[in-house]
Amino acid sequence: MDQEVTQSRSELLGRLSQADFELLQPYMHNRHLKLKTPLESAAEPIECVYFLESGIGSVVAKIRPEANAEVVLSAAKV
């Protein structure tokens, strides 16, 4: 279930001025993501932006039809 965001542990969002954060706030929701939840797909419009507050995210590239490779890893400070 989504929850309204009143503050964020995201370092990027934490650097925003209070006024800028308040402009984004109506569009932000906390969301718990299950392991291996895809956040975007190739050749599809990006509909959401995610600011990790905990955990690890990665970008996986298809290098051959039968093989994938992690090319970017992002971790949130805890």
C-alpha cells in the first residue's frame, strides 16, 4: 500500500529546499518493492521515478538473448 511522503531519507530529496520538496510532495508515495520488481523496461515510457531510501537497485542489460548482465548498481545509505 502506498503512503504519502512527508519527509524522505533520500539524500537527493533531502538536499531540496523545503519549498521545492513541497512542490513534489503531492506526487510522492512511499512504496515497498518486492525483490526483482522491474522499475522500467526498454523502449517503454518511464512513468515513475524512484528514490531509494533503503536497499539496492540495479540496471540489468540483455547482452544476448539468453544472457543478462548487471551494469549499474545503486544503494541507499541506511
